[in-house]
Amino acid sequence: MYAHRNGPLIAAVLQSILSATSARAEAQPVDVLIEAERFDRRVSTSKTFARPTPELDADTLALLAKPLTPVRPAWLDEASGYRLPAWYDACRVQAHTRLSPSFMNKEIFYKAAAGFREMGARVFVRHIKSGSEPAWWPSKVGAVLPAARDRNIAKEIIDNAHAQGCRIIVYHRHMEDRYMAEVHPDWVCRDWRGKALSSSRGDYMCFNSPYPDYFQTRAIELVDMGADGFYFDERHMPKTGCWCASCKKAFKQATGLDHPERADPSDPVWHRLIDFNNLTIERTFLKWRRAIHQRNPSVVMLIGSNTWPTIADRHMTNRLFRIADSMKTEFSLPARNPGGVVFPLDASMKPVEKDAKLALGYTLARDSADGRPAHIWTHGLRDETSSLFAVAGMITHGCIANLDVPENTIPNPAFKKAFALGEKVSPYFAGTTPIRWAMIHYPELARDQYATDPKEAWRRVLYPTYGAYLALLRARLPAGIVTDSQLEEGRLQGAKVLVLPAPDMLTEPMRKVVSDFKSSGGLVVENDPAWQWHDANGGQERAVDAFGRRIEPEAKLAPVRVSGGPERMHAVSFVNPSSNRLTVALTNDFSWVQTGRARSKSGKPETPAAAPPPCAGVRVWLCGRAVPRKVQEVVSGRSLTAKPLAGGIEIAVPDFDYLAVVVLE
């Protein structure tokens, strides 16, 4: 086990587990064991070789046993109580364009805002720096595009958006800067061979160098020009870690350890480097957040999560998204096959159900940021129907649909209905909090203790987390996620049920919170080892049934229950701050929606996906509620009737194709 993220553990236990994994490491195919090198385009896998876990001396084991940072560090206080500005929170369907410098000679480059407004969009994201190129404005630092030396192109874009009555979130590529890489090669991220680590857009700039100060100057310039938000995409630092002089020095100071020889998933020192890498990202964004919010508190910071919502990636942690104003993720990303280098899903285990995995990813993206809506980039939508179903799924799970509009199609009529839908329903989600009658602990620390044994990570931690969520989703019970730092903080407001997928691997502060929750009358459901959530031969079905029986007495008293409709219909409920309005969102299956490339990798046309039949026979039951003054399904605009029953009320929902939003006032 690893002690470096949840306090001291016995060094002998660490060594015994590492030794036990050596045989497995030796048997791995070459490209599987060192697949971490694929995380960065400039790192080749052609010369890698499988090696057993290195033997660790007592001093190294002792250093690994020391926590690198608290589970719930004090700097998270800065995120406590943060609320999004209304302009962002009250617009649940937004637009996106990737107009890069190659479009500067085209009319659409300067008039995109008018096109978006014609489509019905009030908030949009567009590039203000696409890659490693110079600034699009006469910046005080670094290089400037020749066309921008006497013309502030960035401000023209921002002013044009505001003139059209729109808010603009600027996509500022923050990881690459060609000029600064040439002037300061010591600021560039390096691999273990000293080669620059890069993406297709240029060399990565290291966050442990002076580069973040340089970038902050640029960001504040954009704030002063009127940018309403920042869209920080991608991974922020190389997934393998960095071997530049700045990182080596800072890693040694923070851990007492020398850098690992190379990126190697079998090496616990490399895993400590990943922890350090994650902490570097968090501290950098905390610094930028302080500076940006001090300049203008209404500027929103969207922080990219890369593949974190898959629950199978050690790159980034829950702490980063506590300080994110909103997490940025992508439509289909949570359902990607978790075949990463550290936590691949074993082929013998039951495949995940796509709609449930998407919903889990969206819920995690929302709840890891304390319930603030995640910003979900959705590109390659095929038609109007696809856009409506996609929007329905994202809005239902409390997120913001960020629809990518192909640049040469602005204004694109295929998106008009999706933006109109957003205008209609967004007011009923703004400022709300998701009802989380049940909270499932996402035990990131426990998962990382199996970093060298992914099958056990899935069997003991990840599948119990996914399985409990699947069971609650199918039962249409109000559920959410609580992360490690949130659990230590005791953020269980409104919960009556707490699900612990890894109950034996909690920190002492977590145990205290769980004990207090029990004492207050809450039901704690600890994962039963007999529940074989991962088993493809009926084990998962038996686990779902057993879990359902365990929560059945409490489930009868859940504040919102939904019945009817197809199995893959999802239901999520929200309450406003004054608790005088309840919003129940219902979405048809949206997992069929195809995004991304329009053709398969072979180049053959794809087979069009078909939308599911309408949802029929749906009923919403509300426990302990008197008949409200007003009940309305706001998508259709129909008034509904609440039927009083013993202990509550029942509402019959009209049949719907993609989305129903039932509002009680």
C-alpha cells in the first residue's frame, strides 16, 4: 500500500505488497508496463522494457510513508462557500468555437458573436490563444503576433461579444509558449532523458519554473480587457511527471527523495512524483485563481480535468476541482474504456454500462466542485435531434452543455432548438443544489493504494463505487458523490444514506465524520465483500439486489422517487436556496448520441445511431410534501396536477422525447 496520501502506514506492509507485484510486472507486455510514455507525444515506447518493482531501502520507505499534503489542506478554505456568478450559472447551454489564427483573414473571425447571438447563444467560448503562438494582443510580456503589435485583436473579440449582449469565456492555451520555450529552455518540461515533453501544439512549460508568474501577467491583461472567464484545457502538466531542474529541486525539497529513474508504473517513487505533479497543478491554479478573482470576482475559471472523470486516472485529484469555479470535461469522456496505464479495467470483469458511466462522470464532475455545474464540451454532434438529447442529458445531471459549432457553419441552424431549450429551462436550475439523499464516497486515496495492482483497485474500490451509483441510478433515487477532502470536511448536508465502497481504508478524520453521521441517525452502507460488482456472471446483478435490500427501509422515505419510463431514463432533483422550489429533471437515454469524428478510423461512413422511443408512464412521488401552489412541466409548458397520497403527493408526467423538467413551487 501507499502511505504518501493518507498518512503513515507500516513500511513493511508497503514493501511486502510491492514485492508481491514484482512477478506480475515481469509478466507484463513491454508496451503495457511502460505505457505511461504514451502520455506525451515526444516520448517513444520503442526502447522500453519490462522490469520488476525496484527494491526499496528503509530510508526510501520511511520517506514514502510521510504524507505529501493533507487530505483536506487549509487552502481549500478559499473555495468554501463560493457561488458562481449568475451570468454563468443561469445559462445551461453555451457555445464553443475554435477560431484560430488561420481564420484571421476571414469575416467570421471578427463577427462570430453576431452569429452565436443569431443562434440563440448568450455565452460562448472562443480561442484567444490557440497553441504556442504569440499573444493576439500587445502584451507587456513575451512575444506578440505581428498582426497584433498595433492592433489589439483580443480586445476586439471581447468587445464584439459584449456588443452583441454575450459573455465570452476565452480559451487561452496555457501549457505551451514557443517564444518563452526558446528564450527560457530551462522552463520547459523534460523527460528522464532530458528531452522536451510536448503536445502537438508545442513544448510544455513547467509549473515549477517562473512560467506561472509570466502567464499570470498575461491572464490579468485579459481580465482587464473584459474577458468574462478562462477555459483552461487539457492536462496542465505532463502525465508522466517532469524531470527539469526546477522539478527535481522542488521534488527533493518536498519529499526528501531523488527523482525516479524514469516513468514506471511499477515504481512507487514514480507514483510519489505523480502526487507531487498533482500538487504542483493545484498550487498553480490556486495562485491564478487568487489573482484573477482579486481583479474581478465575476470572472469564471474553468479547469480541464482531462481523463479524471473516468475514475481510472491518477493525474489530478479531487482537491483541484474544489478550487475550480467549474470543471471542464467532455461529453463522452467519462465512458471511455478505462485502459490507462495505472488502472486498466481487466478484460474478465463485467463491462460498464455506458449511460451509467456517463452519469457517474457528470455527477463526479459536478459534485467534486461542491455541486457547481461542470462545463461539458460536446463536439461533432450530427444533427438537431442529437443536440437536443445531448443537452437533455447534461442539463439533467446539473451540468452546462458546451456545444461546439463548426467554424464555417456559424450561425448553424441545427443548434437553434438546443439553445432555445437552454433558455427555457436554465432559470429552474440556476442557483440550485442537487438533492443528494444518498452520498457515495469516491475513495481516491483508497484506489491509489492499489496503484501497482489495478485488478484489485477495480475489485475493491472502483467497481464498488460504480456499482453503488448504478444501483441508485436505476432505482431513480437522489444520489451524489462525496470526495475524500469533502468527507474529511463533513460535507454531508442533506444526506440520509452514506455509501462507503472502501470502509476499511478511511482516514481518522473520515471515520469521525462517519461516526457522527451514524449518531445523527444516518444510514451507513459499507461495501460487503460478498457483493461482486465486477462479476460478469450474474455477480453484479446479485450485488445490485442485495444493495437495494440494504437501503430499502430508508428508500421508502426518500424525498423524491420516480417510477415508469424505460430503464435508462435518468432522474435528478434540485432545490433552490430558499427551498421553495423543487426541480425534477428527467432525461431519456442520451448515451446513443455520437460525437467526435463523423467517420470511423477506417474512413468508412459510420452507421447512424437512432434515438430511443419516448418516455411514457412516468410518475414522480414526493415524500412528506403537501400539494404545491403550482406544478409545471416547463419544456412543454403544461400545468400538471399533484395528487395527494398518504405521506406525500404523486405527479403524472406527460410522455416526452428527450427531456422533462417538472417544477414545483
